[in-house]
Amino acid sequence: MPGPFTTRSTTITSPFTRNTTNTSPFIQSSDLLYPYGSALDIINPKADDGGSPQIFPSRDIPLFGRNYSYLYVNNNGLLSFASSISQFTPQALPVSFGNPFLAIFWADVYNELAGDIYYRESTDPSLLSRATSDIRTYFHAMNFTAQWVFVATWHRVAYFGSSTNKVNTFQAVLSTDGNQTFLLYNYGDIQWPSMNLDGFSLDGPLALAGLNSGYDTGYYTLPGSLTISVANLSSTSNVNVTGRWAFKVDKLHPEDVNGNIGRGSVFTCTDPRSCSVTRQSRVNNNGLLSFASPISQFTPQALPVAFGNPFLAIFWADVNNALAGDIYYRESTDPSLLSRATSDIRTYFHAANFTAQWVFVATWHRVAYFGSSTNKVNTFQAVVSTDGNQTFLLYNYADIQWPSMNWTAFSRDGPLALAGLNSGYETGYYTLPGSIAISVANLSSTSNVNVTGRWAFKVDKLHPEDANGNIDNSTENENSTGTPLTTTPGPITTSSTTITSPFARNTTNTSLFIQSSGNKDSSASIQSSVEPRIASIAVNERFAIRALYF
């Protein structure tokens, strides 16, 4: 796969000589880094996006509430415990596809260019004593004596596409007594990513550091991840030792010295009722709400997309709000809005004992599509409401002008779109009629609750329901891929196309307004945040949804 900064076929002028492993046996250590080197360790193959073979340690490793009998040391800065990971672009946590991993510095590492990756398990008494002393120091009063240690070290490794001599050294130390397991991340020297002298471009890809149980819960992201400040890990700590981070990881929810850190709180939840399950959400410009990581893919994909990132696809297409339209969102406990949501849900789901306590409204208002040379725009909306146990969803399609047939040119105006619900697994999904066909535009004139343009669902369980019960497509859609999200070119045009557009340069309406209809909850610039005019960027992480089926 192509790297984020260059393709694998790019010719690179590198300051490094051709990298070969140091053939003279050596051992290196410091006050921070545990001993490592060719005299002690096994060395990973020099392979782009490669890693170790399956490693079978001499004892099981208690990790995230389970025992693991093997692991992999992945060149791109991770230890994984179910399968190897070759992905070189880090992904926001949680990644809930059943492969637990420890991301020491997940980035596009390239040990073919520079550096080596070492690993070993050990029961050496001096190493066990050092691990025991460190853990007892950080986790006061902890009754722990290390019986086994695993050390993995990335020594002076370069990044793919590097044209500088910047290298990183970092290390993971895993120790256990057979019941408790502790983890140290040691950041010795982090030279990339950094800002180039021009002040505008990066020298080196962004990285993520964290812990991931493989489920929707049980994860933690270290500060600075996926930003340039991730390089500061070598000068920060959670145990007052510069460059060191320490965790207890034998239970599902990881802990630091102050207790549980593993519920993934990436933001401050404003409503305690809604903070127990899904703690982060993103409004993606391309017509989706996602609950694990942002989605920039602009070509919709048949459901299910079983990649551990649940999402609501209100109208997944190549939206371009830089050309026309705005995207609004807000959470609310306004009594009038709660009353309206309660009334709607009770009307559609007749026997539902439901009183909305919290509502989230996201509205795509008169948005254009990328490459548009017409003035056609779409307006659609998602309304999520919950009482803390039950969660309901409304899709409101007010005005869908694209895609449509251009009979004059015998072509199509606008890209195809998909509307549906996706749990992130092979089951628990539903695709609305007309999706990925030109008839998707008919959503504004159809309904499953006899209200033109409105579709209603109950989504707190794995299998979504409409007013008549379970609608899960799991056994219906034989053409669904069940594959991870891809990042493919758009079906209509590329982002470098020069477009002659009927729209004036789009700027957000600065006059405060509230708009509403009989079919839509109000979308308002005086009540809502407005998405930035950068296609496919995810921003809002303020709210959480309890009891969502994802």
C-alpha cells in the first residue's frame, strides 16, 4: 500500500547508507532503556510493513482480561496478540476487530532504510529484579514480583520516504507474575515527526501511542497521538521519569498509577447519563456519524463494513461543503426538543416506554457534491435520542436533488450515495432502499413510518429495529463485502479537477438563523457548531451516546 507521504515506488535520495544490521554483538542500555542489542536479542527482518514471525513465549501473558499464548513484534511500532499488523497509517482508538495490540509508536517505520528492531523474552534475575523494582516504585503497595519479561526495542529507526537522517528509538517492556501484567513504554530519542524549516510541512509521518484491547472498550491513547506533539513523548511521563509511561494491563480496562484509564475518554462528556458506552462521536462531512474513528472515505461501500468502527450513514457520498452548504451539529437537553423527540418515538414505536433525556442533531444543509457543475444541493439530517437505556434514530431527508439523471448529456449529476446503519461487525447492519443507485434520491419521498422523508430506527441493541421489529440485513445482503473501509478514488472526479461551478465561493452564513419544518428538527447557527470547510474532517468529540448498539 502507498505510504501517507510517498509511494512505494518513489526514488528517494537518502542521507542513510544502505542499512545493514550491526554484525558486531553489542548490548545497549541506559537509565531509561532496558538492555537490548544483537548480543541479547532476536532481530526482526528488514521488511517494509513487516515484522516478526509468530512468537510463542514460555508462558501465557495475562492481557486485557484474557491469556495470550503468542504475539507479534510489528515493524511499524506495535506488539499484537492475535495477528500481525502491517497497516502503516495509525488509526484512532478503539480499533475493535478482536486483535489486541500495544502501540508503542505506531507509524510508517522503515527499518530497511535505517535502524533495527530487537526483541526477547527473559527470566534473567537482574532483569526481573529491575522490572520488579520499577513496578513497585510506580504502583505503590503493589504486591508484585516479576517472573517473566518481554522487551521489544526499535533502535534508531527511520520512516518510509525519509530524505533526512532523523531516527527514533523507543521500547516496550512487558512483565508479569502470571496474574498481574505491567507495561512500560520507554521513549529514548524521538526525532520524527518534526516540522520542516519551511514551517508548513512535516518531516516524518504522524504516530499513535496507546493500548487497545480489541473491543469497543478497554483502550487508552497517549497525549499527542496523531499530532506533531507525539514527538514530545520522549520528554513527558505519567510516572515522573522522563520518557517513560507505565500501565497495568492484565484487566480489560488498563490502569495507570492512579487507577482505571481504559474507558477511552477522549473528550469531556457533558451529560453523565450518556457516558457509559460510546464516549466519542464524529460528524463526518461525507454524510456519516462515526463512533470510533473519523471516516474520510468519499466512495460509499456496501454494508456490512466489519472494521470495528460503527457508523450511521445518513447520506454517505462525496459531499463538498467547501463548494456549497453547511453542516451543523449539537447535543441538547432543551425541553421542547426532548418533548418533540419523545412524541415522535412514541408515535412510531407504539409500545415504547420512552422519554428522551438527551438529543443529538446533525444537519447537512444545502450541501453540494465534489465536482459539481450544477446548482443542485441536498439537505438531510440525523436525530439521535436516548433515555439512557433505549436509543432511537431518525433520518430526515428534506430535499435530495442529487444524484439525478442529466437527460441532456445522458449522464448523471452527482455521485451515488448509501444510507444505512453499520455496527462495525459482520452482523448488525441495515441498508436503506435505493442505496448505491440513482434511486437513493427517492429517500426524500419515502418512509418507514408514514412520514414522507423520514426513517426511524431503534439502535441500542446489536440488531437494529424499525417499528415492526428486527431489520438486520445480516442474512439478506449476499453481495456485502464485510471488508474494512478502503480509500479509493471518487467515482466522478478527482480532487485535482478544475471545476466551473455555478456556486459563488461558499462562506458560512454569518447571520444567525434557525430553520425547521414539520419533518425536521431545527438546525441553527445560533445553537449548533458548524463543520469546517475542509472535506471529510471529523471534529466534534464533545458528546457520548449510551446504549447505542455499536
